[in-house]
Amino acid sequence: MPDPHVFIPGLVSRRVAARDGTPLAVQVVDDHGGTRPTLLLVNGLGATVVTYAHLIRHCRSAFRIVCFDTRGLHGSGRPVGGPASLEVPFHADDVIDVADSVGAERFHALGWSMGVQVLIETARRLGNASAQGRLLSLTLYNGTAGHVFAEVLGQRALAPMFDPLLASLGRVDGVVERALAALVVSPLLRPALVRAGLLHEAVDRDVFGAAARGFRNLDVAIFLHILRGLGRHNAWDALAEIRVPTMVVAGRRDLLTPLSTMNRLAAGLPNGRISVIDAGTHYAAMELPVEFQRVVDGFWRDVGVKDIERAAA
């Protein structure tokens, strides 16, 4: 995996044991010795802290920033409970355990893609029926509340086919790994994604390249187990009970998460709002960091985060 310290100076790595004993790789950027509120970042599936490099460099003056590798992937260990402990509720427990490990009694959280499902489940497990709970705010970026194959891919009719297809891929020993390892280092990957409309041409090539190379040694079997779990998970019914301030950030050109899904997500949150980045795809924070930061800065300013003005400057 590419060294995230190259992209995020001052990042400190540590190991934390989840409640079931699974070791988690945690990354912390704390320029102020714990005197700033905590912002906990939750990754998209297979992603690492590198994908948040622009955001971290921008807002590190306002927050202590914490991120962690998804259980079973990258620096985190294989789940102690096996495949059954790769379902979304276990990832939500990991969010809480990581917050506990850094002494964050209350915290802001931002999740991307898979991280949106995980944070909605986290809010449900924390019982955030009021703004007085542990979550101070939520930022939900290009993701859904559940039923990922139907909602994120926008293919409800085809959704039942995805789980058996992924199960079949998991049985093709070594083939997927070799294909993925070759694909993520190919110089043709970024231009191909741009031509397909899946990526904006303005994407930071260094950050995107590092993020893509992180998939080179990915445990594909675990990745597929997690993806299948996202397809089974449903937390749409939890939205009405999440009353913390919530910003939904959508990329209008995101082909993976249709804008209709993001609008539905925002409408289901009693204290939710939505901001649309017109030129953004699924990877808007890497593509259009200035616009993405403007959106989240305005939200964090509204919920009382100090020094966000200095970060914006």
C-alpha cells in the first residue's frame, strides 16, 4: 500500500483492537494536542486515508482528524469472527471503538460511499435520537442508506443478480487478484475512467494513482464479502431517528450513486440538507477539492466548528 505519510505530513499510525479483538490500523492527524474537536473519516470500500488527503490538509487546523482501515483490508487485520463479522454493523462498531480509542466522547463524522452506510448504522447503534448524543454532525458523501446494488448502482431490476455474481467471483482463485493488480497500476486506467464518465479529468493524478495502487494487494475475498454485506444491509428506516445536523454531498455526474438516491437520503433525515457538486463524480473530493471543501466548510461553520474560517483561508 502506498505510504499515506507522503501525502499527509504529520500523520501518525497506531493499532487499536476492536471489541471483537480484530486489529484495526488507525491514522491520526493532531496538530493541536487534542484541543480541537475530532473529525472521524470513514472510508469507501477498499479506500484508505489517502483519498482524503486534500480534505485533511485543508481542515487540519480546525480538527483532530482520525481515520482507519476497514477491517480485513490494508493495515487492519482479518476479522476474528470470519466472514460473518464483515457485515455493516461490525464496521459501525469499529467506528465507535476507534472514537473510544482516541478519547473522542463526541465527534463529527464524514463518510464516503460505503462509509455512508456505516455511519448511518453507527448513528442507529449510538441511539442518536437527539442532538445530545455522541455524534456532533454527519457529512454523508456519495453513498446510500442500504440495499447498495439497487440504490447505488441504480439498477433495481438487476440487483438480485449481483450477490450470486460476487459469490462466483470469490471462487475464482487468484484470477481476480491478478487482474486487479495489473489494472490499478496501468497508465490506461485513469483515461479510461474519464472517457467512461466515471472520473473527472481534473482529478489529482498523484492522489488518484496512490489510491488506485492501494488496491494492488487487496484481499479480494474479504473485499467481496464486504460488498455482499453492503447489498444485504438496510438502514433506510433509521433515517427518521437521526436528528443530528447532517450534510449530504452529491456529485451530479456520479454514475455509481444517482442523484435521486442522494435526494431521497437527504429527504429522509429530519435535520438534513443536500449540496450538489455539479461537475463531481463519485470521487468529487479528489477531483474538485476546492468546491468540496467550500461545501463542507459552510456546513461545519453552521454547526459551530471553530477555526474553519482559518482553514478556508
